Amino acid sequence: WKDNLFPTTTIKAWYNGATTTVTTTQAGVGLRLYGTSNGFVVYADSDGKVYSWNAATGQKKLLVEFIPQQVIVADGYVYFTTGSTVIVYRVLLT
């Protein structure tokens, strides 16, 4: 979930009975939570890049170095489009 508590915005996850902070930034800075799937949290951080966070390992992984147009997180994959193209990209969450 995403907490908007001034002066920060935080993405948190509940895993194995505990709350974990995935990432935190200043309020008003672009932090987007796209979704979760198979133990992964997918989000855009304040640096304008999209990451996955693995709940089992606590590791953050860069997925794409830009903010996509549309994002769907489902079945262990991230699906996204860029610009005005009709192409859908699929990235496996690992």
C-alpha cells in the first residue's frame, strides 16, 4: 500500500506477518504503486524508473528506465505500453 503522510510518501508491504517499507520519498515527488503479483511489488520510484521489490528476499530490481504509459501487474508479469504505440511489452518478475 501507499502511505501519503506529509512530509513523506512511502510504499509498504505486508509479508510474513510484518510490515516492510519498500521505498520512501518526499511528499509530492513522483512515487507510483502499480501493483503486486506473486510476492513482488511493482512501483515507479522518485528517479523516474520502474522497479520490482521481492518480498521474500527484500531485493529491489530495475525493470525499465522510464515511466510507461499503461501498466498492468498480473500472474507474475508486468505488462506495459510506451508512448502512443500499440505494442504491449511483457516483463517476467524474477
